[in-house]
Amino acid sequence: MPGRNGWMADIYVEVPAKAVDRPYSYLIPDEWREEVQIGSRVQVPFGPRTLIGYVVDVREGELPPRVKAIQEVLDLQPPLTPELVGIGRRMADEYLCTTITALQAMVPSVLKGTYQKKITLATDYDQREVSASLEEMFGSLSQAISEGNGVISWDEACQIQGIHRGILKRLSEQGFIRIHEVVGDKITKQTTTWVWLTSPSDGEMMLRDLPKRAMKQREVFSYLLEKGVEVPLPDLLSATATARTTVKSLVEKGIISWEEREEYRDPYAHRTFEQTTALSFTDEQAAAFEAIMKPIEQGEAETILLHGVTGSGKTEIYLQAIAEVLVKGKEAIVLVPEISLTPQMVDRFKGRFGSQVAVLHSRLSSGERFDEWLKIRRGEVKIVVGARSAIFAPFERLGIIIIDEEHESSYKQEENPRYHAREIAQWRIQEHQTALVLGSATPQVESYYAARTGEYRLVNLHKRVHGRPLPEVEVVDLREELAQGNRSMFSRSLKTELMECINRGEQAVLFLNRRGYSTFVMCRDCGETLACPHCEISLTYHETNRTVRCHYCGYASQLPKCCPQCESEHIRHFGTGTQKVEAELGKAFPGIRVIRMDVDTTSRKGSHERLLHDFGAGRADVLLGTQMIAKGLDFPKVTLVGVIAADSMLHLPDFRAAERTYQLLTQVSGRAGRHEYLGKVIIQTYSTDHYSIQAAAEHWIEDFYRQECQMRKLHLYPPFRRLYTMVISHPDRVRVLQYGQEIARSLNQGTFQYDYQVLGPVPAMIPKIKDRYRLQIMIKYEANPDLNAYVKERVRQATQVQDDADLRIQVQRDGV
DNA sequence: AGCACGCCGACT
DNA sequence: GTCGGCGTGCTC
């Protein structure tokens, strides 16, 4: 029998599994014909279940044989735009994830479905018909249901003695209970009650009619009469020091009215922003501005790499470009690394553009996040400033995308979908034919190379805005210090400078890439190193509570009194962590005030901001910290920056090690002498000759990129090759190797025909995490469309060797 | 990912 | 015989 014709929607359901990663077609009931659009979130029956799904296409045609119908359209406006739906499908293809995972990454998490089963008693059953075998079960179940006011959840029911899936199913089939599937989401709305005078013109008369004794009511009344406008109830209550009941009685008399209104949760409600106006440009800034405006004016897609030293005024250029975009009636996305989404950054945008700005970052509650997102979706704001995921802001007339500090690793998502915000940005500017601005003092090598070869437009900002010179950098050779008999972690130079800095009443920032007290604990007799029992990684000693901790899985235990291997008591900790530096500072500089910032001191909400605020207010002489203090800090009194061990990341087995070292040193140096005082930077290292350290010290930007590109070319790394890195993990040491070899063999099959290399399997950088053994396979190939497609397909097939639930395969792509 | 269906061993 | 274990296959 030929199928009927009708309107259908193609839908991806909320099941993140390969097996159902395809659109299913559903009938659109006539009454929803207009509501159901590409991007709509809908509720549909799926097998025996009811699920939420996203519409990716709406079409008229022949209906599938056993088509089901859409049950509900869940939002007034589709959460996704057709452009974003397209991006989601492309992400699934590029990043080898399911389409639904990609789509869900683009919307606030509160839109994700919640699924529950509830049980009620059937209304019309005959108690006598309950069979003997079920009688007892039904008895305790119906008691539990009545205790739960007529309803209990499936999970609660299953916890009752003797009740399980089969029993509930039988009771339901025989008509004694009803099982309800409850589909919902986590959307919550904040409401505020607003109060106003029902008829202000009769005010005087009504006031007269109030009982003489009702003082509070009179007070409330006068307050509203005086205000003459609608007032939020909380404001009224606090201004007149009244209880809610007083207001309620006035409402009941009909004298005043109130109403609950939905409103946005505004994380910045209690902040005022100082209005700022456009500053005038230097010549360099003006040229950069022109370069950015050109593609915007001409309506073409172009990426501009804005390579500017710290303090060269990039933000002001962003602000003025955005202002122009707004004039054209278009919208702007500004991405900022999570860590630098500080109040200062938000102030600058809110100060210039006020309520046209939405802010999205991970410190918002999910409700706040949703509200900020709603403002974007409804077109109530024109600018979004946010972290990585803000690249998915559902704007429809996008006029510019700005990625500040574009080299930051936080633009890359480390879980599925493993996207890079920079790549999504490229797709979006193609769609909207406009400008993407990548700003950085230390661009990623790939970006710099793309700019050099003309793929991006390169704009340099060499000068700091107020003409401040870059700080003087001294590289201290730690081998030399050791030879001179200085075994402390502070070189003579650093000691002297730090002493002088403090005596002048100025501040210093000390940087160390390791938290904890020491880096590892070793037995001096047998050489045994304490390792995490769940991860093959050495444990770090923490002095405060004499524990050893794993920084990967959080495992912690007391420092053992003797070596677990040979029972010797000579176990000692080696290496240097932030805690140890803090202790040593105290010894070397009695009375010194130190603020330590690392994961351990900033884990509580708001502690990050508080520590920075204290330092800014001069409550410490030294700010000592890890990675997190390298970025975007701007304190006028900081004149000395010290890097305790610049080598710490240089020797990691990662092709970006030199790049990261260079970037970090340059960023850290930028923290010194940003205002009226001159700055000094001291870099301590064992590798004084390494080009990444020299280039950072001498501010030889070009030199670094030239040398690094040579290295990358020589060793076949990005930007000259693309990489896929597969990490294969399994709880069984032997099985993981078998799978690894099998996968490598399958990947190798194409190498006779196509030009790509498969390296591995080798143990991954961390060979065991959380009781799973990890192997790595790397694939290198030259980027061209044919190879891209072929290798991607090979990798896709390789990941599908999944007959073992314990086997996990992660894939990430690099060099795009 | 669930959930049903279906085919096998242990128990009333 | 019946119950419930888990392997297989499907979901418009």
C-alpha cells in the first residue's frame, strides 16, 4: 500500500548513541503546522518511550508506513536557528560525535529533558481480582502510594521489599496501577511581584476611608501615591518596613493591585557600570580598525589576526568595531578565555554598551545562564561576551566575531563534542559573510602561519598605548647558581630584586607551574616513587595536612612513615610546588605577606575574586600562583615578575611544549610595569639557550615563530600536518594492548594507497587514569580535502570496533 | 541509551 | 510448569 502524503518533521531524539544517530520522521499535526520549524524542540514517542528531540527539517512528502505524530512543541520560539542546526550536523561529521550531542551543546543545559516514571493506583479495579501471588506486593505498594499523596516514582516503588520491574509491569497490565511517563526539562522562571495603586486619581479619598488605626496600611498607601509608578514588592516592603500581610489586606480591599511577573535573573543587577566613551586611536589602532571594518563593510568573510603586545589597546578596537556593527543593525560575539572573564572585562563592555550586552560564563547558575541566553534568542541584546560556548549564541544577523587571546586552550572543549570555538567561528563567518578577529600577543603557531601565508590578514600592534617600554627581562641560569653554591629556589638576582621591590613598597608576582608542596615523593634507599594506585602518575606531597595527593583523580592519603616497597624510613619529597615556595618565602623574607593562588586556594566559589581583590588592595607583597595568575591580571603596583622554573613545561612530550613555554613567559612578563612604574622580569631556568625562552626574554616575537615553524616543518607537526590523536582506554592492561594493535592495524590498511602515517600504539602521556590503562595512536597527514575525508572515514571506522563495553576510544583532531 | 522480546537454567 | 537471568535488536 503506497503511503499517504503529508507534512513531516525530521527529528534527532535525545539519545546520544551511534545506533540512533539519524533523523526520524514524524507527522506534524495540522494545528502545529506553523509552530514546528527547523530548530524546534519537540516531544515525540520513540519506541516504548517518550523523548525530547530537535527538528532538523520540515517537508511535505510520502509518509513512512508506521509514522507517529509529534506530541508537543516545547518552546514558544525554536531554541536553535537553521544555521545552528546546520553547524550541529557539521560538528557531528567533523568531530565524530552524535548529532544530538552537538545540538545539545549549543543550548542551555536546562533545555535537556528529564524523564521520570510515576505510579498511581488505577481508579477502577476490583480488589478481589488481585491474584494471590501479587496480593502482598500490591498491598505494600498501594500503602506507599497513599503515603505519597496518591503518587510515587518508579524508583521509589522499586525500593520497596520484593517489588521490581516485572511485578510493576504485571500490576499495570492487569489494570491495578497506572504507569505515567513524565517528560520535562529543568526550566525555571524567576518571578517578582509588582504593586501599584488601583486608581491613583481617587487616592486622597481612599486614604480618608482607611481605618484610623491602620497606620501601616496608610504608610504603604502614601508610599505608592508618592511614587506614582509600579513598584516591586520587595522594594516596597523594605522601604516602608512592612510585612507582606499588610499589603495583602490592601489588595483584598481593592485599593492596590499586584501581579507576579516573570523576570530575568540578572547576575549584574546590583552593579552599576561607569559609562565609557570611545577613546581616540593611535595610528596603529586606526589601521587595525580599518582592516577589521573592510570585510564588514564589503560583506565578505575574512579572518584578521590582530597581533598586539599586551597593553596595545586591542579592547578599545573591539569596542569601536562593535559599535559600528550595531549601527548596521547587526550583532556581535566576543569570546574571552574563561579565566579572564573577570568583572574588569565585563565592565568595559557593559560600560560602553549597557543593557545591550549578555554575559555567558561558567560561574553563572544554570538559571542565570538560561536567562542570558533567552535575551539573545529573543533579540533583546545585540552583544554577547562569553566563554567558549558563547560561539553558539543564536544570533541571526551576526556582524562580527571576536576571539580575544585566541591561543588560549580553553577555546577547545575537552569532552564530547570536542570542538574548537575558533573553527566554529570560521563556519559562522562563512555563513554571515563577515569578519572574524583573532586577538593575541602570542598567537597560536597555526594562526601566525596562516597570517604569514596570506590565509588570514595580519595586523600588528607593536606599541603599547601609553608608550610604556616593555619590561626588562633577565634570564637567570640555574646551573650557574648551583655551581656558585646557591641551592635555594631563589637565585641571587631574584632575592635582591624581590627585597628591593618590597622595600620600595611595590608588589611582585611569582609564578610556578606546580601546585602542592613537592612534585614527587621518593624513597632514598630503593628509589621507589609513590604513585597513585588508580593513575600511573606520581603523587604530590601537600604540607598543610601531610598528605600525598593525585592531581588527576583526587586520590589522597597520609604520607606513609616508611617506604611501601622496602620499609625504609628514608622517604623524602623532591621538586618544588607552590606550597613549598610559600614556605621558603617566609623563611627568606621574614614578615613578607604572600597570597597563594592555585587550585587548592581557589576552589571555593568567589575565592578567586577575593584573593585578587586583596592583592589589588595592597594586602600582600607577593602574589604567588600557578597558570591561573598568568592571564590578564593588571595591578598598577606590580613591578617585579619572577618565574621560578621556566623549564617545567618545556620538556613535556607535546609538540606544543615550546609554544606554550613561549606564550606563558610572554604573558607573565606582560604583568610587570603596566602603569607608571618600570617593570622587571626574572626568568629562572636550566635551559637558557632554548629559543622559546630567549625569544620571550628579548621580545623577539618574529624569531620565535620562525624557529618554531622550522621545528614543526622538520618534525611534521601542525601547521604542516594535521593530526588525529586516539586515546584507547580499558581497565585491563592486556586487553587494551590487543585493542590498540587491532585498531592500529585497521588504520594502517589505507597507508599503501594514501599518504598518511600511523604512529603507535604507545602508552599515552598519562598511561593510567582512574583505573583505566591508556594507549595512544597518532595519525599524521598533509591537509588536503581528499586526505581529510579519507582519514576521517578511516578513523570513524576504527572507533566502531566496539564489542566491549569497557573499551573507550577518544579521538581528537589537531592542527586545524 | 532503554526497553521488549526471546531463549535458557533454577525453583515452586 | 513459572520466574527471572541476560543476549539481541529496534526505535519514524
